[in-house]
Amino acid sequence: MEKRKNKWNQTSIILLLAVICTLLWGSAFPCIKLGYEWFAIPSQDSSAKILFAGYRFFMAGIFTILAGIISSRKWIHPTRQNIGIISLLGLIQTGLQYLLFYIGLSNTSGVKGAILSATGAFIAVILAHFFCQNDRLTVSKTVGCLAGFGGVVLLNLSGGDALGGFSFFGEGFMMLSAGSFAVGSLISKRAAQTGDPVTITGYQLLIGGGALILIGILSGGRLTVVSPKGVALLIYLALLSAVAFVLWTLLLKYHPVGKISVYNFLTPIFGALLSAVILGEELWNLKNLGALLLVCTGIFIVNLPKRDQVESKRKKGN
């Protein structure tokens, strides 16, 4: 057991798994846009986009639950005490967040979407100040949030390039999606106190994905063009959510949240870079790079460990 613990404490292992997780999450931005193309979903067909999202997260829920069953070697399921909060989490963090996300991303670029979605981390920090007594705003968190939102302002300054300007159903929906993620983070924190994280995530993905499927079908959504490459892409999107979560959970099991969450700044970097490479979108201009730098710096600062935590760790080491 001690040997296994030492393995997870290796910096190289932490870095490798953190990079894999954030690379997978970042790859979702261009892959979703490819999905719209490969499933021939018209830009105005929001119902089909919601249905596409629902299939992804319903499958991701199944994969996550299966991973939990395999790792624990027993059936996992919510208890009567936490089924309500898990359902609420699924409707907010998966249902509402990705309904807004999938519509918003279709009306903006993958580069902008990757940067804007990262603002959920800053909104979560601000909400935690008001709703969590032991998670108040500090000077460093405030500076981090200001840097992050400064990046958003810079990104949406009007300009001559195709990425300039602000659209409510594009950038606006991406910001609302980030807000839903932040609210979901608070609910998730409460839910985690009454259950196993893998079980909670698996079933909230299942419930949220099921809700999206229902909304998509009832509003007339259909995936009329289904090809092998489209199905493969959908399975990949579902798997990346399940795999990244399981790996991230393993890291959090052996390390403090602050030590691991600091790597979240890599997600918008990978999302923007992969959107530029795969979709041919413009990234290499001062405005986009400046916005990306500000947002990533903000995420890094917000997740820095508190001074008293550093001192406590130093004393233990001595």
C-alpha cells in the first residue's frame, strides 16, 4: 500500500495524468464542432444539438458507472439520502450547462469557446465566498478573478478579425454555461459529503444526459445523418468525459485539491490550440493570445494553495 502511495506521489505521474485529463477536456471543443459537421446538424437546429449532447453524456454516465463497478468490484448506486441532490446536480451541471454550451459553441469559435468556458472557475470562486464559510475570497483569488475576467473583456473587444465582438447566443451562452458549471460545483461539493464521487458523477451524467435527450426529442431534434465516423466521434466524446474524470479522481484521492486543480489552466490552452490546429481557426494574434494568457494566469493564481496550508505542509516535512 505504501509503495502504491509513493507511486502516486511522483511528480512525473501527477504531471502526466493531469496533462492527459486536460488534453482530453480541451479536445472536446473542436470535436463537438466536428460532430455538428459529421452529423450534418444545421446551425439553426438547436434541438438536434441538444440531442447530440444528451447522447454523449448519457453514454459518459454509463461508462463512468461501469468504471466504478470495475474498480470497486461491486454495484454502485445512489442512496435514498443523496438521490435528490444527485438529480439536481445532473439537471444543473450536465443538463443546463451543456444545453447552453452546445448551442453557444455552435455560434462562436472553438478558440473563444475554450477561453470563455474557463471563466466557470472564477464564477465558482466568487459564489463560494457567499455560500461556503470556509472558502472566502482572498487577495490572490481576487487578483486571479480580475485577471480572468480581464481576459474575457479583451477577447470580446470588437475588432476586424472574425473572432471579435459578442453574440448573446454564442459568447453569451458560453458565459451562462460557465455560470451553470459554477453553481453545479457548489451542489457537487455538498453532494460529495454524502456519497462516493464516482457514483455521484456517473449518475448525475446519466440523469443530465437523459434530460437532454428528452428535451431534444420533444423539441423535434433528430440526428438524420449517421455515419461510422460520426458514431466513433460520439463514443470518443463520451469516453473522454468518463476517462478524464476517473483519472482526475485518482489524483484527488492522493493529493490536496489545490495541488491538482492548479493544472486546470491547461484545459483552455489545449482547447484553443486544438481548435486552431483541427478546425483551422485563428489563434495567433495578440488579442486572442493575450486573453488566453490572462485567463490561464487567473486560473493558476486562484488555485494556488493558501499560505497557512503551505506553512502546515512545511512543518510536517520538518
